[in-house]
Amino acid sequence: MKRKKALEKFDTSLELKGVDLLITSTERMLARLDDGDYPSQALFRNSLNRTGCEREKGVYSHPQPAWKYHQLINVDASPIIHQNLIIAGSDTRSLYALDAQRGELLWEFKTGGRIRSTVAISGNVLYVGSFDKKLYALNVHKGSEKWHFETGDWIFSSPLVHKQRVYFGSMDHHLYCLDAINGKLRWKYATDGWVISSPALFDDHLVFGSRDHCLYALNALNGSLIWKYQAQSGLHASPAIYRGRVYIASLDGRMHCVDMKSGEAIWRSEPGPAVFSSAAVSGQGVYFGNKGGVMMALHPEEGRFLWSFEAGGSIHSSPLASANALFFGADDTYLYCLNRSDGALKWKYKTEDRIRSSPSISGNRLYCGGYYIYAFDLVTADEQA
């Protein structure tokens, strides 16, 4: 009888190993077929590449306030649009889901700390980090908790979800990969500094920055190091991946352009005021703001200066590029819209407090966080004519 049970246990073990091998082989095959051309998704910077670009029409006219939601204290996270929902966390320690058209509260989920992480949505589940050190998975329509995972420090990083895995950084110096279904740890990677940066993905390369001055590329399946790039200062911003290159700014004000495959520098800009803003990247330019209150545009291939625009306060907001418009907020309380080809001011709108949130657009409606969650109706140049 003991021999029979031992054989059954042995057979089960072999079967489980066979299943694991099949899953691993399938994932590797899918990774080889992955072309990295990811569509817009409901997450920070709009896609797995984190390029911060939106395919909406250019909008130039002065915005008209549609609604604002005011039971908040500082919304530094970026509002995410999902179907008819606007979802954002705040320093009230709560995550809010609002009706996108009317701004009415649909549900609220309380955590034990501030929420400056921007949510990522996959199917009917959203994922978000909190300063209570936990990453949460919630039902996107009800706000009910499915699971949570606790790290060793605050979670500032915004999660990314791909192939039933959720990736995010923690200020405990680690980059985490969890099973998106049950929240179990798949792997984690240790750095020597805070991981505030939100990871970006291209093919099987998971790329993120650390305050230890390094940009890392890991194998997304197993967490093994592919390459490490040494910057001259800490990396707070999130990387953007565009046409085989990684763009990320450091706290010494430099923008770094790094080859996606080799991890070697292609170009780096001159130092300047600290950069906390994550860049928006397209074929026309690399756009990012700095603590000195300047929005910069550099040539993506060569790194040469294109133009700059000076706001009235520090720029922590990560810009959103839409057609020929660039949207961002600043600590001077203004929401700005520039012509991104030359940096000319199209309009600015004064709010009640600083804006460090990245704006989001759906149709002719723009959303952003500040002291409130704001919704503005915008009119395109064609409709205005």
C-alpha cells in the first residue's frame, strides 16, 4: 500500500512538472512571436511601452469645465478611463471610481496609506499600489477586493499587467512579478535603491529605473538580468520604449536614450534641474518637464534640442501627447496645452492647486487630478471652425 501511494505521488509530481514545462514552453514561444506593438490600454502612460501618446485629435480651444469631484486631498495619481468609469487614488487613502459623464461616485475602496500609484486594468480586474505597502487587485465594477500582496515599503510605482502577470516596483528596493489571478509571488528582483519607476515592456524585456542610478532590463518571464545601464544620478521617472530605444530622465536632469537590446547609451542630454516627469515619446519628439518648471522637447534620434516652454512652477506631471497637442500640469496650479511641434502655448487653465497628475483624454473629454478630479470638455480645431 505504501509503495502504491509513493508511486501515485511520483506520478502526480511528474504530471505537475510536465504541466509546468508545457506552460513555460508556450510562454517562451509567445514571447518570440511578440512584436512589441502594443495598443492603448488602461494604465499609466497609455500602453505597455509607456510612451504617453494618445491617438485622439489635436485639441486647441480653451477647455470648458464639465465637473469636478471634491471629496479629495491631492490627486497625484493619474485618472484612468475604463468604459464609463474614471478611476484614481488620492492622499485620502482611498481609490475612487466615478461616472465619467457626470462625475458621480460609484464606489470607493479604502487602503491604509496614500495612493499615488496609477491603476492598471486587465479584464474586470484593476491593480493599484498604496503607501500601506500593499498591491491590491479589485473588481473594477464593484471595488471589491480579490487579493492583496504586501511588500516591505511604500508602493509608488504604477503596475503593468501582461500575460497573467502583474509587474510593479516598491520602495523596498525590489521589482515584483505576481500571478495576476491569485497574487502569488512569481519572482522578485533586488536593486540597491527605491523602485519608484513604473516598469515598461517590449517583447520579453521588462525595463525600469531605480534610485540606485541604474536602468535595468529583465527577462519578463523569469526575472533574470538581461542588461544594466549606469546613469549619473537616481532614476525616479518611468521609461518609455519607442522603436528599439529606451528613454528615461534622471534626477540630474539628463535624458538618456539607451539601445533596447544591448543596454548601451545612444545619446544623453546635458544636465539640468531634476526630472520626476516621465517622458512622452513619438517620432516627432521626446517631451518631459523638470523641477525648474521647463517643458523640454528633444529630437528622438539625435537628442538635439528642439524647443522649451517655461511654466510658472515645477513640472512633475508627465505630459500626454495627442496628435499635435501636448497636455500637462504644473505646481503653479495651471493645466497647459502646447503645440507640440514648436512648444507654442495654445491655452492654460487655472485650477485650485498644483497638478502633478498626468492628464487623460477620451474623445473630447480631458481628465486630470489636482486638489480635485477634474473633467473638461474640449473642442477640436475642426469643430470650432
